[in-house]
Amino acid sequence: MTIEMTTDAAKTPEPAAEVVLLRSVSKVYGAAPHAVTALDDMTIGFRAGTFTAVMGPSGSGKSTLLHCAAGLDRPTRGQVIVDGTDLGPLDETGLTLLRRGRVGFVFQSFNLVPALTAEQNVALPLRLAGVRPPGAEIRAALAEVGLSGRAGHRPDELSGGERQRVAVARALVTRPAVLFADEPTGALDTRTSREVLALLRDVVDRQGQTVVMVTHDPVAAAHADRVVLMADGRIADEMTAPGDRGDVGGAGPAGLRLRAEAIAVRMAALEGSC
Ligand SMILES: Nc1ncnc2c1ncn2[C@@H]1O[C@H](COP(=O)(O)OP(=O)(O)OP(=O)(O)O)[C@@H](O)[C@H]1O
């Protein structure tokens, strides 16, 4: 079922190209009789410059979806296309190069290198790609996430929210086609979560970045343009808020609260029916 959070067709943006496309993707772990179908013939696309939240009960296949879409895991069946490249024929080196250049990833646990400063962590993807990191670009990436003054700090000298902002800067420094975030606010308190979510929203709005985020939190999902609800490896429900989200109570705190409530109701209905 698709729930349109707005009916104002005039505000619907022009259809953009799909940066990530999964066609009839299934992922089965293990073998019969203990096989687990984590993704069940799933078809979904993520358009350029949009922010999608993926929600669903525990075990519904959210992380598997993200990992298959990001080329971190291979589907059992079906096709995954990222930025125009079909991942199927790629060998491990090809997949690594694609992930390095075209995909950004942010994890709940930040995954920063403890011995490196914020600046060195942000520069790491470029170094791994054999590029000498231009200092100005690294400083600009840190400034984008509001951490100009923390460039020389190591992760243990930063707050949780600051660490996640460094992780976002690191994920974006290669200018990826898509940024995947797996529970990016799962380890953060409410206020810090809000900062990280506002940052993700900002890179979508100001830079046209495509973001796909797995979350359990309806408030986090309320920052997205589209919420995909999964159950048993399939899309069970979907909510969209096209345009500037101004139709659904506005982009401010009141609008966020309204959208979060609507999402929580859909989640509760889904969990009740599972
Ligand atoms: N490596 C694996 N081997 C076997 N089964 C797996 C593996 N990874 C995931 N699964 C199973 O696949 C299903 C989907 O898992 P997945 O982690 O994608 O769900 P999820 O929605 O992200 O869950 P959660 O919200 O708890 O993180 C679950 O039944 C899980 O037990």
C-alpha cells in the first residue's frame, strides 16, 4: 500500500534518474532445510537527490537490502545497478573499486580509525584510492559538517555526534553517487541525533546527494522524503512526502513531529500484522 503524505501534484519534483536500482532481488542465507530468505524478490529504486528511510521489524531484511544495494554482499538472484553499473558481472576487485568510488557508508558505530585525527580519517578514502588528499578539500569537507575546529582531534577526543559527523564527511569526500547509512543515530542521544539527521537532510537539499538510511526511529525517518517499510524481505508499505515536505506540517519541529507520528502509526500497524 502506498500512502501519499501530500496530494499536491504541482509540488512533485521532476522524475530523476534512479541512482540505485534493485530488480527482483532475493537473498537467501544458508541451505535447505535451514535456508533463510532475507530478501524476497524485491524491486526498488532510489532516485538521485532523494532521502529514503528504510524501516521494518527486526529481521525484516533492512541491513541485507543495504548491503546488497551497496555491493557489500551479493544477492542470490536478481540485479543490482549502482550509478549505471550492473554489479552482477563485477569481480571482487571491481566491487571494491565501485564501493570506494561511488558509494559512501555510515555505520551506527562510526568506524573511525582511532589513531588518526579527524582530518586524517576524512582523507582515508582518497589515500586508499591512491589519491594524494588535497588539504583544502579535506578542510572543506570538515567545514561542511561544522567541524573546522576539530581537524586535529582524534576520535576519542570527540563527542559521539562529532564522530558521526566526521564519518559523514569521510563518506562524502569521494563525492559518491549514493550515501548508505545503517542506523546512523543508533548510538546517539536525542539532541545529537537531531544534528546528524539535519546534516544528512542538508546534504540532500544543498548538494543533491542521494541518501538511503536504515533506522528504527520514526523521528529519524521523518527527516526523509520517502519511508519504505519492510516485512519478511519485501516492501510492505511506503510513505512519500514529495517536494519540500512543507505539505506535511512543514520542515520545522512541528512538521517533523507530525510525520514521525504518522510513520510510528504505520510501523505499529505493520508490527501488529507480522
Ligand atoms: N549472515 C547471515 N546468515 C544467516 N542468516 C542471516 C545472515 N544475515 C542475516 N540473516 C537473516 O536474514 C534475515 C534478515 O536479516 P537483516 O539483518 O537484514 O534484518 P534487519 O531488518 O536489518 O534486522 P535488525 O533490525 O534486527 O537489524 C534475518 O532473519 C536474519 O537472521
